[in-house]
Amino acid sequence: MAGPGGYPAASPMGMPPGGVDLRRGLATTLTVLFGVTIAVLILAFIARVQQYNLYGDILDGGSVSGSDADDADDFYATALVLSTLSMLAVAIVWPIWFRRLRVNAETFAPGQHRFSSGWAAGAWFTPVVSLWFPKQIANDIWRASSPQGPHQANRNLLNGWWVCWVISGPLFSLSLGQWSNARQRALDSGIFGARGAIEDMQTAIGTNCFAYLLTIAAAILGLLLVRQITAMQEQRAALPPQAPYGQTPPQAPMGSGAPYGGAPANPYGGAPANPYGGGASGNPYGAPAPSPYGGGAPQMPPVVPQAPPAPPSGPPAGPQPPYGQG
């Protein structure tokens, strides 16, 4: 049961109604797909480097035949098709897995997210907002899934992956546009007849090689991200409730056996145990002595244990930092 102001306790394992889905099927599939994607991206990078060196030989006056250029182009075309297919498979599985993370994160931190679970899948395919909505959703998921609490969530891996991914896309588009234009100019004037066009082709290939390096780095970091966030959510699901960002966890009740310092219960049954000795009568000073004037033992007023003031129930005073900032 959740304490006041804390995260609700997540269901331990499996997929109960309203619980946390910790099945590893999608995470395992993404891990395999990322491994294949990394391999074919490296193959495409090697093919691009081969093209870059070939056009460098042409510019240096080396002996390069048309068949050599065609072979280099065919090698790259094959690697490009393989890398495109593998990245398409990742693009299909990733939003499904990402939405599951968002649903789990809602259980860990209900009402603390900036976007709904629908945006967790749809933001990747929405023009313009796809440049920052997915990162904000990922930030919220990362904080909510952190076993150490949202205020200690280290996002270096998440930030590195996002930077590589966001930069590589525009570089690919830029380099492919330069390559197509320069290649068309070279073909119009004879395959080796326009030195300026060949220089532009080589420059475009160099930019494309850098874009491939960033994409390979993004794929490697993405694989590590899948493994890390999966482990984080499994650890988070096994923990008790945590306090939200900017608040302290709820304090345990005072006293030993009764809330707020009341008299402890008698472990052997009967009246409550007297913490001061003298039996279970409730008199902290023991049984009274007989009265020297007769009339039996003097009557003592009953001792009523006093409870300390109730702790404040509301959030701490002063402005609190928003959970989803960053």
C-alpha cells in the first residue's frame, strides 16, 4: 500500500491487471535487431569508405575502370538495402516497446508524466514534434523507473543516444542530396569528365560516412538503453513506494508496537505491558502502599498516554520543482 505522497507499490512480476508488464519478449527482440543493424551498418560504412577511396584515386589520376566504380556502387547498394530493412524492423518494434515502458512508468509515478501513453508510440511518426516529444517522454520514463528515485536518475546514456540519433538523420539527408546532385552532373558530362562533380561526390560520401558513424553509435547506445531501462523497471517494480521528486519518504510510526509512541502491546496477552515496571496496572510508579489512616489504598488518577502531534498531511511549504522538468 502506498504511503502518503509516495509512489504506489508496483506489482512484483508478471502482468496482473493494472500492474507492471515485465515480459522480456520485446526487449529481447530489439536487442537482436539492434545487433543485426549494427552489423549491416558497419558493412554499409565499409562500402562507403571504399567508394570514397575510389573517387580519391580518380582525382589523383590513378587507374580506375568503370567496372571498379560499378562494383563499389553495387556493394554499397546491397549494404544499403540490408541496413534499411533492419532499421525498418527496429522502427516497427521500438514504438511498441516504448509505449509499454510508458505504461509501466505510469504505475511507478501516476500523474507525473507530460504526455499520454498514446504519444509514446505516435510521437515518433509525427512531423516536427518527433524532434523533442520522444525525448521528453523518455526523460519522464527514466525518472519514474529509477530505483534510486527520480531525483537521482542519471541520464547520460539516454542523452548520448538521443544526440547521436537526432544529428545522424539530418546528416544522412544532406549527404544523400549532395551525392545525388553531384553524381547526376558527373553522368551528364561523362562518368569521369567533370572533376568538380567528382570532388563533390567525394565530399558527400565523406559526410555520409560520418553520418553512418553516428548511426552506428546510436544503434550501440540504443541496444545498451534497452538493456538498462529493462533492468531499471524490473528493479523498480520490486521496491516499496518512493517519495515523489522534491519530497521526503513517509516516516515510520514512532514507538515500538503502537503508533505515535503509545504503550506497547503485551506479548503474553492480557493488559498492556507497563513500560516503567510495576505490573500491568497502568501506574508508572508501581502499586501504591497501604494508607496509614485506613480506608485502603489511595486512589491514583489513571495515567493516559499522550500522543505527539500528528505529522502534517500536505506537501511541504514552498514551491516544488516540477517532476517532468528537463
